[in-house]
Amino acid sequence: MSSLSVNHLLGIKYLQPSDIDLIFETADQFKEVINRPIKKVPSLRDITIANLFFENSTRTKLSFELAEKRLSADVINFSASQSSVKKGETLIDTVNNILSMKVDMVVMRHPNPGAGIFLSKHIDASIVNAGDGAHEHPTQALLDSYSIRERLGSVKGKNVVIVGDILHSRVALSNIFALQLQGANVMVCGPKTLLPKYIADLGVKVETNLKKALEWCDVANMLRVQNERMDISYFPSTREYAQQFGLTKDIMDSLSKEIVVMHPGPINRGVEITSEVADSDQSIILNQVENGVAVRMAVIYLLASKIKP
Amino acid sequence: MSQKILLNSKEVNITLHRLACQLIENHNDFSDTVLIGLQPRGTYLAHRLARMLKEDYNIKSLKLGLLDITFFRDDFRRGDKPLSANTTEINFIVEDKNVVFVDDVLYTGRSIRSALTAIQSFGRPRHIELLTLIDRRFSRHLPIQPNYRGRQVDAINEERVVVNWEENDGKDSVLLVSE
């Protein structure tokens, strides 16, 4: 069996297509494990993992923690709001302090893009990026592709549109890289103010009309409007955004084919997607959450297998 | 590299029939017994035995599961190559059942140790037995012995026992290969 070409998961940008295949094949086995009466395997019983969250997170943190515990790793949690970071400690100092407690792997979310890459140059532990600013969120992109593969059989050749706040979204960037690596066609759709200026240079189609984008696609990944990252107004009002870019049952019914609907969460119901659509049979939002644990178990397992005892 | 034939296809067939009969002696109609083939190579033997029991010995309700032990192995991170997982297919609970592990070659016993832990994820069996086509004597690392054995073999560590199955390798045979 091959192994991952990387020692850290810092972004999809650094992966090969074969890495993604390997992660998905391993995730298939873990998905079976987490549906057993006893959902735990002892593989990582001698590995300690630190979850460092310098930014708020609910589902990603829970998902990582569950994945680690299902693999029997020892887990320590850290969130910046209750730590010495508030007292002025630097990132390297914080992490080195934690690593002196003999930690093998670090799962980190940080508001600054590239924080994981920076850290990987200064410490020995294996690093998993759980989101760094508006840069990448690799495990989310992997679980999104895994969920598409599960629903549609494969990702290759599928048309996927990412709708919404592309400018502030690490999910969008990681998804674009991941989908392209697997041979899917990618389109981004949103108000012009929320589309980065040179996004087309990544080889994606750009569309500002939601209806046209949906007619083109097999899968629509609806992103949340990240109000907390917006320092200025990018659109006149939430109501106007919802009217132009919100996915409603009316639009879904008007399409000539059935499409698959995804959302990385948390959902702003009634803004980017209505409850009717989010809870419909075409939505795989909750499958994404379940697959998130299996995919993260695969990533952690494969990275841990490269750490020598 | 030299190789010696331990069992040819006819002998494999005779051995499988004997093993099937021994299983019936102890488990009657298999109403409380399940066969668990160990991934990857034990599954060929398990499928073959299950088919034989059904078709040649008229066992009507035989439950067969496939168990992958990768995540329960004790050599994770200790080899050069990562451990690659296979599919587990156990669509029943083994609680209070008689479980028979089926594997092609018993060598160090470590796979069976892992399987004993792995099967607990599917319940608490009443009793666990081990069936193996080839038992490599004098090479055990753990106190594990088979309940049913096809053939006992004395082989040194430099030698490999290779089991070929018709459905995968074109012909049934068991070879002793020395590098």
C-alpha cells in the first residue's frame, strides 16, 4: 500500500490525487467502524494529539475530537479564549510548551492564513490544519468530496458550483483545489463583491446568476455569509442577498434536473438556504457531518502511521 | 528461489472436506455458530468452506462474516509500510454465538490476537475457535493454537507458505517457498 506524500495536512494544495484516493479508501473502512455497536479501534493508543483552537469552532472541533477518540488517541484540548495567548504568548511558545508534554500531533485552527505552514517549519509534530483564516480548510473539502463520491459514485467529471461568500471562505478555496484534483468542473457563484478579483485564474467558471449556475451544476455547495469577517458592507442587505443567492424550493423546482445540495455549516436558515431545501432529500448536509468523522479518522490514521515510535 | 508443493489442488479439496466434516461434528446445523473469515487471505478459505457446507453437506442457515483486523494490529507505526485496511462485513451480532475464525496460515499468532480483540466490537461471543488450513509449527509468538488444522508444517523463518486459490490465483495449491 502507498502512503501519503505529505507528513502534515496543511492544505489540499500540497496533496496529490493519489493521496485523496488513499484517504477516501481508508475513510470507507472507518465509516464501517463508526457504524459498529462498539465504534472504537485501538490503533492510536500510543499517540497523543493536541487540538489547538485559536478561533471558535463547534462541529469541526467535536468532529476532530470524536475521530481522535474513536482511534483511541489521548486528546488534549486548548482554546485560545481561556489561555495564555491572551497574556501575550507567541504561537511558537504556546505550541512548544504543549509539545514538551510529549504530544505527537497537532490539530490547529487559527485566524491567520498560513499559521499551520509557519508552525510546520518550527516544530517536529505532525500538523493538521483545521482552518487557517481565509486560506484553507482541507478536511472540510475532503469530507465534501467524499460525500459527493458517496452520493454520485464519483467526483470526476461532475459539475460543482460553490455559492456565496467566496472571498472570505477557506472552505471554497480548499474545495476548488480538491475538486479540481479529482477532475471535477468547478464554478463559483455569488455577488461580485464577494468573488475574489482573480478567482478565474484558478481555472474555475464565474457566474453571478444563481439560476444559471444551478442549471449547469450537479452539486451546489452553499456557503454561509461570514458576517464576522466582514469589515465593510459587501451587499445592501441580508434580505436582498437571500432573494438573489438564497436556495429556495421554488428555484429547485424550476430546475430541469435534480441536484445535490451541500452546506458546510453552520447554516443561516432563510439566508443562503431555506429550511425546506436544507431538510429535503436532495440535501446531504447531515451525511457531510457523519462523513466528517470518518474522513478525519482516515487523515489522522494515515499521518500517525508516519510517526515513528 | 526454490519451492515445494505442500498440497496440490486435489489434496486441498480433500483437506477442505475433512475440515467441513470436523466443523459439522462440533456445530451440527450451525444454528448458533458463525464463520468469520479473516481479511485478507482468510476470506477465500471461509467462502470456500461456507459454499461446501451449504452445497455438499446441506447446511441451510450458515452465517458468514469477514473481519478486518488492520486497526487492531500491534505493529502500527513499526514497519516501513503503512498498514492497509480491508472491508469488514459482519451484518449480525456475535453476542452469545459460537464463533469460528477462519484463516489460511497460522504463523506467529499475532493476527489471531488482533482478531480476538476486534471481534468484541460485534458483541461477546460464547465461544471462539480457530480453523486454519496451514499451521506453521514452532513459530508462535503467543500462546495460540488452532482447533481445526488442515496440515501442520515445519518451516524456518526464511521460508514462506503461499496459499493459492482457484478464484484468485487460477489454481488451488499450497507452496513452501524459500527465498
